[in-house]
Amino acid sequence: MARTASLSGFPEWLPQERLVELHVLDTLRKTFELHGFSSIETRAVETVGQLLRKGEIDKEVYGLSRLQDDEGEAAKSDKADPNALALHFDLTVPFARYVVENAGYLAFPFRRYQIQKVWRGERPQEGRAREFTQADIDVVGDGELPFRYDVEIALVIAEALSALPIPDFRLRINNRKLAEGFYRGIGLTDTAGVLRSIDKLEKIGAAKVAGLLKSELGATDEQAGLALQLASIRTEDTSFVQQVRALGVTDDLLEEGLNELEQVIQAAVQRAPGKVVADLSIARGLDYYTGTVVETVLVGHEQLGSICSGGRYDALASKGNRKFPGVGLSIGVTRLVSRILSQELAMASRSVPTAVLVALNTDDSWSAAQDIAAQLRARGIATEVAAKAEKFGKQIKFADRRGIPFVWFTDDDGKHQVKDIRTGEQVDADPAVWMPSEEDLSVRVTTA
């Protein structure tokens, strides 16, 4: 089980836990690259103006300043200064800046993945940390971006998550055009306000959301009821289209959103059956989403919150009259790994990458032992050499304590043997040809 971090909200993994995290990261990288996404990394800091220009989350942003200024006085941070520096709270806003600054060097549509730490000043709890790793994929166009990429992004994420040692999951997908068109069609003009209220549905319940719609947005009982009826629609196929139309609301934007969401769900039914659901309660809190919106939950672990979210943004990045629309999803790697570890859903086969410890007969045999280790490493076998020529029993115990499965012995006549300390089996071996089994060659992460 994962330890409690000594500094709340800043998790640190033990070596065996870190191997599980590395497995998750490697699996995501492989999947993203199989689909043609290129890796980038952006700086950890952005200007406050850049970070806060879309959405109001200033309470969660960590400002950055030196403890002393040039005159040796305590530095004062001015959060109102748009040029002040702050740590990025997600990877989408920095990516938008990156696209604008490097547009002349990128080939569009640009497909990128990015795996980095982010920082967010939230109240720490399970699934929510102040420093955590995200894994994002996005496709960005120059001027326009075909809707087909919305479909593709959802399918790539479904494939990536399916390859991880996690419980079953569901991508819950909605479309903001559908929602905004519906609200407009029933006479609620502050569609952004309605979306913010609906986004609180799972936290505060339908009755309190209805109260917000009426008290803060001036909705009538009928309007609030229709908004909640829309949010209650969930289907695993395209039947949501008929359910929405049965509510009797008409609007051009609503029809556009219905058509787009239908395309995503239709493709998912065919290529990722059982993994995607049309959920018309999904709103997403950030203001920059303009079409498809996604949240993802682990089945049976819904209280953990969304482990993957994102959507379509048509106006996040721009340069003069040049627009860079995009669509992307972000996986909360730390949130996933913390649940994997706390619930013991998967574990590493050993705590170190080392497969073999080369034992020492005498301290003078250290150089010869290094030669043996070099031969093994040249063939991809992770190998350590004992530091001291202690009794063989102590060297074996050292390997066992470290989680190393094999110990290599060389007698005074130059004869080699390797011992599997788990079974006690000891056999003759040649460092030029001996190989452990494929299962022991490298660390494996297995599901419980």
C-alpha cells in the first residue's frame, strides 16, 4: 500500500511503487506513439496572465518568486501582475502558448503527447494532490480541425486505458453545443452560467442545482426542470438523440451538437464497445471547451472522480486572425497510480530492476566480478556486483532483501554457477550465453 506523504499533497513513491508508475507511463507512451503523437515538454512556469486568461481558477495557481529580490529585501508577489510567473496547473494552456510561439515550425494538424508534472493548490485528499503527473494528447489544426479528430482522440484514450492495470472504466461524453443550444432553446441565455451549475450536479444534487438555476440565473421551474431532464440522459448507444428530441426543444446549435455527439458514440460502439457512454450531465468547469467534453470514471471507484478529461477547444490558441482549434484529453496519472497502489490492483514483480547479483569470493575478485557483470549487461541483463566479500549466506540475504532473484558465483577454478534464491536451484552457467527466463529478465507489473 502507498505511504502517506510527509508533506500533504506531494506524493512520493517507494521503489516498487515507482516501478508501477513507470509501467503506466511507458504503456501510455507506447500507445500514443503507435497513433503518431509526438512528444513535447513545456516549461514548468507560465505568466499569470497566460494561465488565467481562460477560466477562473486563480485560487489554485501557485505563484513563483525569489525569496530575496535584487536589493536583498523579501520579495513580494503581486498576483495582479499579468507578467508575474506561476507554476502551470495543467498542460493544455501551456500547450496553446507553445503552438502559437512555434506555429512556423510545426506541421498541422499537429499531434502531440505530453507527460509532465503540474501543480494545483487544492485541498489534498485521495485522488487530489498538489503536485501530480498528467499525460495529455491533443490534435491542433491551423484555421480548422475536422471533427473526426474528436472521434479519434476518444478511441485512442480508450485503447490506452484498456492497456493499463486498472478496473473497467467509462468515458462519459457530452457536447457543449448540444447543451448550450438546448439551454438557448428553452430561453436561458447565460449558457455558461447554466453549464457551471450543471457541473455541480454530482456534488450537490439535482434539487440544489435547480435552486441555483432559479436564484442565480432567473430560470423558471419549467426551465430548471428541462435543464435537469437533459442532464439525466445517459445511453451506451445513439438512442440519446431520440430522448433529447422528445423533450421538444429546437435550436440549430443543439442539432449540430447532437450530430457531433452521435458520431463519437457511433464510432465507440463499433471500436470500443462498452467503454463509452453518452452522458448529458457532463459540462467541464473550464471555459475554453466549445464542443465535445469528456470525463472518465473507474467502474466501482466513481468516488475517485474523473481520471481522464478534456474536450474540444476552438478558441484557446490564436495569433492575430489565425486560429488554432484543437481537441485533447488529459489522464491524471498520479490519481490513477495512487488508486492502483492503495487498492493493490497491480504490483511490480520485484522492487529493483536488478536480475543478478554477482557474489565475491574475496575482495580481490571484485574486478573479475565486474567483467562478468559487463558480459551480462551487454545482453540486457540488469546486474549488480556485491560490495564486500562477506560469507555467501550474507550475500544471498542481501540479494533477497533487495528483491534480486539470482546470485552468480565463480569458484577459484573459474567455474560459474547461478542460484535462483527463490527456489534454491543452482546450475552451471556461462556469462556469455546464460539468460534468465523472459519473466525474470525485467520487472513485470501484474494485476491482482
